[in-house]
Amino acid sequence: MGKLVSALVVLIALLAAAISLTIGWRPFIGAEARPLTSRQFERTQARLDRGRYIFHHLAACVDCHSPHDPSKDGAPVVSGAEGSGEVMPFDGLPGRVVAPNITPDTATGAGTWSDDQLARAIREGIGHDGRALFPMMPYSLYRNMSDEDLASVVVYIRSMPPVAHQLPGTEIVFPVKYLMRSAPRPVTEPVSAPPTKDPILWGRYLTTSMASCGDCHTPRRHGEAVAGMDFAGGNVFSGEWGHAASANITPDASGINYYDEALFIQVMRTGKVRARALSPIMPYEFYGGLSDDDLKAIFAYLHSVKPVRHIVDNTEPPTNCRLCRMKHGGGDRN
Ligand code: HEC
Ligand code: HEC
């Protein structure tokens, strides 16, 4: 379920961003790409562990890059097929979008791709074959990933059991196919992570490089974040899972200023705010595996952002909101 959701969100956010950004010459001359290098990331146990954590929890790569079983409640990832890819099953995509098999299978997966081909795809949006990737792959978020976290996730992917799973290629329709070439950008400077000892900085890093809280919780109009409303909620998600707007998670009275660290951890682990069960659109099944320290850091960061008064209440019927200009529960009280 989280998959459906994250994909939809990223679609809303990034597809529109790719189109509404200054277009320039990129659609005509091709995406900006740096040449590949022959670098190889040293395989260490620390990197394997860190990479697994990023892949399954922090960035939830596993959600998009694995087949799901729709016959089971919540459409979980098919066990044993992690990383072997899936055709994105949504209506309204501009063509066929396929999150590829990135397990080391040589015939159908990434077995023959180099470390740098993977690294460039993840942070810079250029596929192993030199093509601009459709920005549903969240590379514009991942470009903030530190060099060490990038190395870890590549080392982990290359250690996964190879899974043979043949998929068709991505085929994006005109004109998006050309417009999206303006989305990839090379990373040419070293990227380092802040000290883990500083909870606010560390939480900010986690939230803005890999965990996509802002993609869902910052209201967007036509793909652009509404100014001054970071993390203030209001994006509406509708589908087979029902209808829910993302919550205001800023430290305002209309947000989560009443939360303490313990309640936050409980919500992220269980998907329940005391007796109230959250919609499965909120991907707690992945975030639930984050460490206490990381959850505390994310909480510290969220408590440091600007409080925004914006009532979003999914227990009320949807009404027009003059702040975020969307239609969500409690909108008429803003
Ligand atoms: C929201 C869904 C989504 C998430 C989350 C996601 N991906 Fe992707 N990824 C995609 C899609 C879709 C493509 C293919 C885009 C295309 O073909 O244009 C892709 C492409 C890739 C590629 C490029 C393959 C190639 O052809 O070279 C790599 C590598 C990759 N993803 C790794 C990752 C890793 C590692 C993570 C987590 C850190 C991740 N992805 C998270 C959807 C996702
Ligand atoms: C795929 C979209 C999505 C992503 C990604 C996401 N959320 Fe949510 N979140 C939601 C939605 C939708 C709700 C409202 C669910 C409901 O009311 O049933 C929600 C609710 C919440 C709540 C409950 C607020 C309350 O008391 O009502 C918290 C806390 C929260 N999210 C924190 C986070 C954090 C922190 C992250 C990133 C680590 C995150 N979310 C990422 C969609 C998302």
C-alpha cells in the first residue's frame, strides 16, 4: 500500500516539477550527465548494514523496486523478490513507468552494471544506459544523500540475492519524454552528512535526503510546494485505500505540538495515534523499522521547523481550504 502512495505522491511532486521548471535547452540536447568513472565502493559490513537500513526503511527503495502481492491485505512486497522491480501500476502516468530489477541478476537485473552506474542513477538521475530517468525515481531528494550513504546503498544492492525477473522498459510519452530531460543534474562536489550527535541537523538530513516526509506533508499546487507551508499537510490521497489528507506535522497547535518524543515513536512504529488508526497511506510499515535515535532526531527536526496554523482533520468531511487551496477535512475552519 505504501508503494501506491509514495509513487503517486512522487508523481504529483516531481513530474510537475520537471515540467514546470525552466525548461531551457535540455529537452533538445539531452540530459546533463557526467562521464562514468571506474570507482568501486569497498565492501564492508558497516556499509552492508547501513545500506540494508536505507533500502528497507529510511528510503524504502524496496517499496517501488519489488513486486507486490495484491491478493494479500495491504499488498505486501513478495518475499524473496525484493529489489527485482515492478511496472508501476497507476493510472494517469505518462506512459509505462518501470522501476527496474536492480538485483545482481546478469540477464534481467543490474548484474553487469558498475558501481558508478548505480551511483549516478541514484543521486543524479541518469540510468545505466545514459538515459534521463523519469523523476518518479526520487533522485532529486537522493542527491542530498552523503557519499558514504550512497556507497552503502550500492554495496547493499550488489549483495542482494540475484532474482531473475524480466520486465519491459520504461516508455514515456511525448512531450514528457523530452521535458523530463531537464530533471537530472550531476553531483560534482563531495556530500557529507552532519554529525549524528546533533539531533536537529541529523533529523533534517534524514528527512531531506532519504525519508520523503515533505513529499507528502508539504502541500503542493501543480507540483510546486505552497510557500510558507512546509510540513503543514493538506495533500489529498484517494484510492482503493480510501480518502485521506496528509497531516500538519509542524509544531503548531493545529499540528503536532502536543506530541512528545514517546508518542511520536509510537505513531511511527504502529500507525496509531493513541486510539486513532492512521490511514495506510502513511508508510509507517517502512518507517517503523527506523532506530529510536533516528526517530528522535526526525522528531527534534520537525519540532524545530516553523509552526504553521493549518487545520487538517480527516474525521471531518472535505471542505475547501483557503490556505492550501485544496479540499480536505477541516478546510473550512482555516
Ligand atoms: C517512488 C518509487 C521509487 C523509489 C522510492 C525508488 N525508486 Fe529507483 N526507480 C524508480 C523508477 C520508476 C525507476 C525507473 C525510471 C525510468 O525508467 O525512467 C527507478 C530507477 C532506478 C535505478 C536506475 C536503473 C537504471 O536503469 O540504471 C536505480 C539504480 C534505482 N532506481 C535505485 C533506487 C534506490 C537505491 C532507491 C532507494 C534509495 C530507489 N531506487 C528508490 C522508482 C523508485
Ligand atoms: C506517502 C505519503 C506520506 C509520507 C511519505 C509520509 N506521510 Fe505522514 N501521513 C500521511 C498521511 C496521508 C497522514 C494522515 C493519515 C490519517 O489521518 O489517517 C499522515 C499522518 C502522519 C502523522 C500523524 C499526525 C496526526 O497526529 O494526525 C505523523 C506524525 C506523520 N504522518 C509523520 C510523518 C513523518 C515523520 C514522515 C517521514 C519520515 C511521514 N509522515 C511521511 C502521508 C505520508
